[in-house]
Amino acid sequence: MKTRFLPMLLIPASFLVQNAPGQSAPDMQKILDRLDQLEKQNRELLTEIQELRSELKPAPTPAPQTTTTERLDVQEARTAELAQSKVETSQKFPVSLTGMLLFNAFGNGKYGGGSEYPVSAALTPAAAASGATLRQTILGLKFNGPDLPGDGKASGTLYMDFWGGTSSANNNLFRVRTATLDLTWNNTTVSVGQDKPIVSPREPVTLAQVGLAPLSAAGNLWLWQSQARIEQRFNFSDDSGIKAQAGVYETSESYPINGAPAFTNLLEKARPAYQGRLEFFEGSEKRRFEVAPGFSLSASHVAGASVASRLATLDWLARPVASVEFTGAFFHGDDAAGLGALRQGFAVLANGSVLPVHTNGAWGQVAFFAAPRLSFHLYGGEESDHSAGFSAGNISRNLTYAGNLMYKLAPNVVAAIEIAQNRTDYVVSGARLNNHYDLALGYLF
């Protein structure tokens, strides 16, 4: 308490000294020096008192050692958890859902053959048929990750529908359409799965025929089968280059044998086809050109005989401007049935010899994108088969042509109307025609 009054006592003393009468200059200077010394001593004393108070102040109670240990344990646990999460993330295969809920209302003429979406006109007439279905709805899964050695990436797709079973609303079977597992590096992709033939990757755009690929048996080799392939890319620039593809495709040989039905049970049901395709491309998204020659080599085995399947193929895309696109494909050779062509790959003659069916097929589509939401598609395809072993009832030529209009009611809601006709020429019996009408509404997700 005394230290608090020292400054108060010094202030009036200084005032009195400065105003005292009769003091000489030397005496006054001594007094001022003395006061300066007292002020200095006072400041030093205040500093010592503050230091003493700090030393006498009770020290805070230290935190228990267990608290520090617990914090370290929690931190280590969190670090381990993060490390484990990183390991799990690198091994996971993230999955996203995609697909299309598709409703179709359809009508067929009297040569529809009882099918909802005939690929050819039937030989004999029947009652015209109409109806509606959701069987062509597609469910898809997309897989992304994990990383592969050498900066590679694994990805995959799986698409399914309800086209199996019968046309009865309560008797539809869930089935796999296509599925691929891709291992991709910078310029190389290795794929296994179930898909179209390597030599036939394109097809027309339609919502009317989805359960089977459009223009099946009319120029489009479409059959979804197991396969393994490799693709190597060579870029000349950002907008041009070459894609080289090669692989093994499993054919499907399960079809009646022309001229000798009894031999059907002696037919090997699946065979490997060695296929290759070389695509040249140039251009960007708005203006692009692609052309790809290819080949398929295989053999059908029946009753101890081997029938060569040799096909040369060509497919293309031409987009001279953003609003117009022309796509198509062509094939030529022997015994194409195992790839999804007309189901008559070879014929057995009366003397027991086996002849391959010589075949030509092609399809093309012109698409007009009139507005961001409106597009028109005109497409058609044909397959012509020739064999000395054909008998009455065999198909010598099958032609399908169609046109559709698609309009996006919303970014993921599409309405479409399509008119198509099958024209099928039978040996001896001549041509048959079937008209098909379809109204579709699809919700994409």
C-alpha cells in the first residue's frame, strides 16, 4: 500500500520545490537531480514488486497425465483411420446407376409373325396385332476404379433388360444385354465381356426396336456375345489418328440347318471368331469423319465337316456439319449367321456336302438435328443370301427401312414416333411385307 502513495507524495513535493522563494540555481539543480534519482528508484521498486507478485501467485494445477495420453491415443486412432480409409478408397469400385425406363405402344400388320418387333416379314399371314410394353426398359450399372499399375484405370459397364421370356406382361425375364470390363492405359485398352462383334460397333438410333438391335437380319451384325479384345490408339494430332482393334469373339451357331434339319443336333453351338478392325478418324465433336475396314475369320463345325466363315467389313461415320450425320456399315463374305445375320449360315445338299451361304449386307442412317430438342432419323438395311442349297421357305433377301422423329420433352424425357416396313423375299414364295408403327416414351436416368 505504501508504494501506491509514493508518486502522490512526490508530485506535491516537486510543486513546492519549484515554487519555493529564495532558492539559488545550483541548489535548485541539486534538488531536481535528487528528484530524478527518487523517480528512478521508484520505477525499479515497482518492477521488483510486480516480479514478486508473479512468483507468489499460485501455479495452475497441471492436467493429469492420463488426459495427455488420451489425446495422443485419439490422434493416433484418427491417423490410423484415415490411413485405412485411403487404402479402402483405392480398392473400391464406385458404381453409378444408369438406364432408360421405356414405354412402347405398337402395331403390326398381318405378316408380323406374332412378334412385337419383327425383324423380317413372316411367310404366312396372321391377324394384325397391337399392344404396349415396358419390356424394352434398360437398367445399367457403370463402374469406375481402381487404379492399375502403370497409371492405368479399370472401369466397366453392365446393361440389362426384360426382353427374355414371353410377351405376357407377367412373364418377362431379366437378362444381360451387354457387359464390359475395361483396363485402360494412356493409349491401350484391354476389354472382356459381352458385346456386339468387334467389326460391327455402330447401329441406327431408335426407341422402337431396343430388345433386339435395330436392323437385325437386315445388314446389322449385332449379336451380343462373349469376347476379349485389345485396342491400341495412335494419335497424329488432337483431332486425328488411328484405332487398331483385335480380339476373339464367340459365335452363336444354334440355328436350323438348311436342307437337313436332322443335322442340327450335330452342329457345334459356339466357335471362336478372330476379328480385327482399323479405324481412321479426323475432326472434332461438331465436324468428324471416321472409316474402319475390318475382318472376321471363323468356321462352323457340323457332322464332321468344317464350313469357313470369312467376312470383310466396313463401317463409317460422316458429320460434315453439326446438324447432319451419316452412319452405316457393310459386310461381304460367307457364313455370317453366327454373328447375328440371317439364321442360315450354310446348307447341306442331298449328297451330304456342306455349302456356305454367300452373303452381302449393309445399312445406313441419315440423322438431322433440327433443333436442340428435335431430331429426325431415316435408316434402312438389307441382307442378301445366295446358296445352291436353298429350298422353298428360305430367305433370299431381307430389307427393312424406317423413319422416326424424336423430341426431348425435358433433358431426360424423350418422346418418339416411328414407322417401319419389313420386305422379305422367300425362295419360290416371293415377297412379303409387314408394316410396323411405334410410339415411345423414354425416361433416361
